[in-house]
Amino acid sequence: MLRIFSVFVLLLLVSALALSSPALAWSRFGHEVVGHLAEHDLSPGARAGVVALLGEQSLADVASWADEVRPDRPETAPLHYVNGPLDRLVPRQADFDLPQGNVYSAILGYAERIVDASLSERDRIEALKFFVHFVGDLHQPLHAGFAEDRGANDVAVVYQGEVINLHRYWDNQILDRPRARFDSREFAAVLHARYSDSERVRWTDLTDPRDWVIEARRLIFNGLYPRPRGDVATPDQTPIAVIDESYADVWQPVAELQLARAGARLARALNELFETSASPFRSPPIPFPPPARDR
């Protein structure tokens, strides 16, 4: 039985890794939850500023826009993640300063553009849409992972009898339980009620997105990668990890906490942006935005 299952797993593994898509961070459901959470905590000034730019659209409505335009905006692809070394928690300065940009420099750069009065309204609207998305992206831990495995896109796991990659599981399936019970607005309300104002203050007191990167990476270093099992393996006896209910029991609450943190931090950043007309962050370490390039 092991040999038969091993051959089956190997065939699926080859197919899954060959067809694996680029990292997208959370599902539409997850990004919408972050947007709805932020809307709970917007100040009157920030709410007015958002309406002035987005009109009838909400933060949740635009939260996945950056993924939708990514195929036609290839220069934005590197802005969805930041990588760090395999052997150290804190990325090096060079990891943050990549000339093509990353999610860290994207958050800094688009924050400035949201309130830059010299820009066109269209550019400021785009900046807000990108900003909402990238704050969500950074809180998906595998978007602060390792280049060597493409943020775990190259890490095969078995989930409900199907071989997928670990990044895909964190983008989509880790939120299967709440998605089966709630729509994104309802689940955002559940999460907002779960955590206290003092907890949100503690999260938002961590104001440097570098610290959000380290926070996300700490989860990776603390066991986010499931251990391979000896009873599920390829024909050459290479073990493959199985995502089961016990993994979800541990890591689903962590994913939900990351959504809540992202929503709270997004709200605080937007409050400061629209109340002060200035970015609460340092300037990006590279010229921003990266120039458009051919597909």
C-alpha cells in the first residue's frame, strides 16, 4: 500500500510543482477580511479620505486588486513578498534594499503616494489599493520566507489526499473552516470582537514594517513547516508532510491572529496618513515605484 501510494504521490508531486502558481498571499476571502477589519477602526478623517479616493468601493472591495492586475503589471510581482536567509531570523539590510523592490519597500512607497498631492487622483487611488493589499500580504508568514523554496511554493505537502504546496495551503485552505461558516464581513466582525482594544494597541505600537517582517518570520522558525511523515513518501523514500486536522488546530488560530494584526495596522496607518497628510513610515530604500517593464 505504501508503494502504491508513493507512486501516486510522486506523480501528483511532479504535476503540482510544475503547475504551481506564483505566491499570492491569502485568498480573496482573507484579503477582504483584512479590509473589513481595518474599516472597523478607521477614524472619521481616514474614512472620509478613503471615500474621497475609492468612492462607493470599500477597502475590502479593493483588497485583492493588486493580485488581479499582477499579470499585466509584471514590475509589481516582486512587491508581494520579502525574503530572508535560511539561517537567521532577521533579514539583512540587503534583503530590504533590493532594487526591484519587495513588500517592505512597497508598503513604504505606496504609503507616501496615497497622500502625495502632486500625484494625479488615479495614481493616489492605485497607491491606496496597492497599500491595502501589501499590508495584508506581509502578514501571511510565507511572504516573509525564503528565496530557496519560493516562499514554500516548492514545498510539497499532502492535504485531503491531494498534493499541493505549503504556500497554497496557507493562502487558501488554512481558512477553510471560517470560510465555510461566514462571509468575509461576518468573519471580520468575529475577529474584531475576539481581540481587545488593548491587544490592538499593542500590535499597532509595532509601527515599523521591518518588525512585521520579523514577526512573520518568527512563525516560520517556530514550526510553521510541517514535519514529513515516514509513512507517506516518494518511491525513493523521501518523506512528505501531511497537513491534517492537528496542523490546522495549531496554525489556523495563528493565521486568524495575523489577519487581525494586519487589519489593525492597516487602520492605524490610514488614520495617520489621512489625519496628517504624511506617511507614518520612513521613505523606501529604493526609487519608487519600480519602473514598468515588458511582460
